[in-house]
Amino acid sequence: MSPCNAEPRDILFTCSVPHLSENPPNRFQEAHVDWDGEAPPADLQVHEEQAKSALSENKSPDVGFRWSVNPYRGCFHGCAYCYARPTHPYLGFGAGTDFERQIVVKVNIVDRLRAALRKKSWKRELVAFSGNTDCYQPIESHYQLTRRCLEVCAELQTPVTIITKGKLVRRDVDVLQALQRESGCRVTLSIPFANDVHARAIEPFASPPSKRFETLRILSDAGVDTAVAVAPIIPGLNDDQIPEILKRARDAGASAAFKILLRLPLEVGPVFSARLAEAFPLRHAKVMSAIHDMRGGGQNDARFGARMVGQGPRWAMTEKLFSVHCDRLGLEYLAGEAARPARVRPPDRGGPQLPLLF
């Protein structure tokens, strides 16, 4: 059965990846299969679909953009904490290794975007790449949908903001420069870890932090406005790395920074907890306790205005640490603004906004 509304064309790739047993039960299905013994490898499968539209409208007051483009569903990076995991069960997939290895590609998204931006009603508002999964995950090197969408934005003078963990963004420096000149562009590298080894344990297939800092330098030297997102902050695991991350980002040319506290909605909780216990068994209890402390006794707070920030003395100390080092380094602290280009005004939502959702 097709996981998408349209009839997809499936393309099978093989690679060494985690096992299928890491998928939590799908809340939309009555039956769940567990393997008796060693589970088979989770090979990458790519499903091509015809998207109905390119622009996703965000109505949440928490983030500073109204429109986003998401060329891909699911993400090969495999970050244990990814807040987008619960969207995959809607497609009939699991939120664990299925999210990482069952990737849906919107093959017609470039044409859909061009049609949307050519409408007389389009007001050249800011477009975010991406509001959901990473637009520069490895499969982008083959499909080039993100690059082609950015070319459309440059052609039709639409400002963009990008957030990614993929060093592949440096491939498109020429398009980013054109956007920077004509309509406004900012690229944010999400770097929650300063240490490559720590990052690989939690973000196993994303570009290592050292390559992300290198990418910041390449883009900044090319005249592209850049920022760093320490996102997510995982108390007891990476909060002590905030000063180093901010300094290395500033040294690489970043002009702004923001942070977001770890979110563990629905199926994300068990995926993250299992990965943490496997990678950092001696820290597991401490980290989970700190998360509960910052989340008022739970693992997540789904309320608008509370989803990406914490509460209590420990969160207050984290905010102070972040702001002090931003001030010391001369980084713009994006406490209530999205990582949008400087010339682009935020959407009027009648209330405060947090940085780009991540």
C-alpha cells in the first residue's frame, strides 16, 4: 500500500543502518510487529510522490515564519531527538528507523513552488527551508530539489531562511549569494554539539559539527548572512558546550544565534531515551531527570509559547549562560525573533515569537 496520497515510484538503496526493531508502535495501527531475534537491516527506501502544493502554511504563534517548503518527508540524518518523527506514522510508517530510512520525495515541488510564487496574491513573504525535515539531507545531492526551489525564489525575488545540519548547503553558495543580493537570505547551521564523537552518537548520519563550522566559514566568507542554532539543548548532555559552540560559530563568521530546549513529543520520547541509554548509559538517568525538571515534571510541553523553552532555575541559568556569551562575542541573540534575513519583517501574529522551530 502506498504511504502517500499519490502513487509513488519506489527506489531502493542499500546501506548499513540500524535495525527495524527500533520503531515505536504506530499509534494509528492496532497491530505491531516485534522481531523474534535479530531484526533485518533497515535499508533505505525512497518513495517519489506528486505533491499537491509546495508551500506549507504555519499558523503557530511560536515561530517567526508563515510559509515553509519541505521537499522531503523523513530524514536520513537519524537525529534521535527530531521533533518531526511523529509525522511519519501518518504515512503508515514508524517513527523510528522508518523515519530515517523510508524517505518520501516530492518530485514536482519545484513546479508547484514556481506556480505559487507567480500568483498575483503572493506578497513575497519569507519562506523557510524547511519547517519539518532537513532540506539538505544526503538525498538532496541526487534530487537537487532544494537548490532548484531556491533558484525559483531567487528568480521571483522571494526572501528565504534556511536551517540545516548538512554541509551540502555550501554547494549552493552561488544561489545563496544571489538571494542575499536581491531579496534577503540567512542560513542557520544547527550545531547542538561541539564534539564530533558526541554528535555522532545522537545525530549519527548528519554532517559532523567540525564540518558544520567549516560550512559557516565558507558561507560567511562568500557574503551570505549566517547564524548558529544550539538546538536542541539537552540538559546534562550538551548545555556545558554552549560557550564553545557560540565562540566557534562567531569565529566562523556567524552574526546571530538562538537556542531551543529539547522537545520529546509522542514517539520521540522512547526513540531518544533508547539512543541516549545506548550511547551514554552513565548519563541517561541524569539527563532524563534534568529534562523533567525543565519541563515541569514531564518530557514535553505542547502549549504555544512553552514548546521550545523551559522553566525553573536550571533553565534560567541556561538562558543566562547563553545571553552572556552572545553579548561577549557580539552575536545577535535571537531570543524572540526567527533567524530571518535582517531586511525581512516578521509576520504579524499579534504576540511574541520564538526562533525557527527545531
